[in-house]
Amino acid sequence: MEKKKINIIEVGPRDGFQSVRGDFIPTELKKEIIDLLVDAGVKHLEYTSFVSPKAIPQLADAAEVSEYVLSKYPDLDLMVLVPNMRGATNAHNLGVKKVCNVVSYSASHNKANINRTHEESLNAYREMVEAYPDMECVLDLATTFGCPFEGKGGKYQDPDAIMEFLRPYKEAGMKTVNYCDTIGVADPEQVKKVIRASQKAYPDVHIQVHLHDTRGLGMVNAMAAIECGVTDVQTALAGLGGCPFAPGASGNLSTEDTVWMLNEAGYDTGINFSKILAAAKYQVGKIPGNYSGHHITIDK
């Protein structure tokens, strides 16, 4: 029987690196880690963000990293985050073909994260899609399952409300939605309900998931999504990360843990575990940060 393919979308060079405080991560080191990821078999990569360096100092070299990655790996599925029209324009001018744009389901987190109302975020998304129809725009729905300021009750337990929130984005041209557990409060049943509601409401919209491991449920939630038919899972090398504008958020779901689990369970990730583990150990030795921990000691 042919193994089911699961696409691991590596977001460490963006979502991981942006969370690192202190000294600037040298651009050459970023390139080196990206090379290690690709050598391990990573084919889907979110590698930087075109954001104000005042907001995210670690990604001030977005243009240089982008030029390197786009020229060296033109055949990979490459993506950058753009928070606004200026970022989209900068990315487009460099030849980026795929971007993601973030809106929080939580109005309070949307204000804290990108300083916008929901209406302003929707207008910005529409503007990007209309201005650059040749550039795919993935919608990252942050705080899908709960908010650091509002908890996880009420609308976070109502998949139909989430789908209604997404309706104007669908009407604006949304083709891919990424359901993000920004602070790691989701549970498997909640994940399944959102995925199934999305498949029913928008059957032609592709689904990704982005999970945090705050309560140790990241892998369980990933499997819940996969069992519902999701094939795209975002992870970060060594579990580095955590939204800098979400109090209490721990590291992302680690790439090597996820690869180990899926490879052992009979899925096809296309990623070599020994190589991805070596890359994680290398990164941990070079870059201090908010790591999710234990996986770096597993050798086989």
C-alpha cells in the first residue's frame, strides 16, 4: 500500500527566528540552517517575513535571505509572511510567488499583534489579492482555538462562527487557510470540529494547521487534523518560537518530533529523520531561544 503523503511546512526560519531576543542572528547562519533543512528533505518552507525591522529586528535581512533562497531553491514551495501591502510589494518585487497574511480570530489579539481592527485586516487582504493576482496569498487565522486575552470559550467553541468569520475572505479569493493554535490551547476534538466545519463550508479551500505545544498536545492535535484529511502541517526546527505578541505561548510544534512520529506511523514526509535531528542540534547549539526541549536528545 502506498504511504499517505504529509507535507511538513517548515516555518522555523520565520516564526522561530522572529522570537529570538538579544543578538541578531547572522544572515549567513540563517542561510546555513535553511541549507540543512533542504538537505534533510524539507520541500515546503516559510523562510522570512517582510515586516518592519522595528517590530521584528531578527528579520531585518528579509530581502537578502529571500534573494538567496529564491535563487538557490527555485523548485521548492517557498513562502514569506507579509503583514501589509508594503510587505507584499517588497516580496513581489523580489519575485516571491507565495505569501501568507495573518488575521486573528480574536479582535483583541489582532490589535496586539498587528495593530488593526478586523475590518482593516480584511481590507488589507483584499488589497493584496487584487494588486498581485499572480502571487498566492495564504490566510493565517491566528487564535483559531483560543486567545491569550479572551480564553477559549464562546466563539472559540463554535466552528460555524469561525466559518462565518472567514466568509468575506473566501469571497475575496481565499484558496488556502491555515488554522493556527497561536498559544497552544487547542484539544483534539476542537481541532476536528474546526477542520470538518471548514471542509463542509469551503470544500475547495485547502487547509493547513499551525500548532503550538504549550500543553503537550501539539502532536496529538496534529494527528487529529491528519485523521480528518489534512495533509499540510506547519512545524519549526527544534520547536523554536512562540508568538511575541501572545503572552504565555510556548514553542512551535517541533519538526523533528513530528517527522519521527509520522515516519514511524507509516506516513511519507520525505524528510530524513537523522538529518533533521542533526539540523535541530546544530541550531540549538548556535542560537539561544525558546525551545520545546526533549527531542534534541533522541538519536534514533
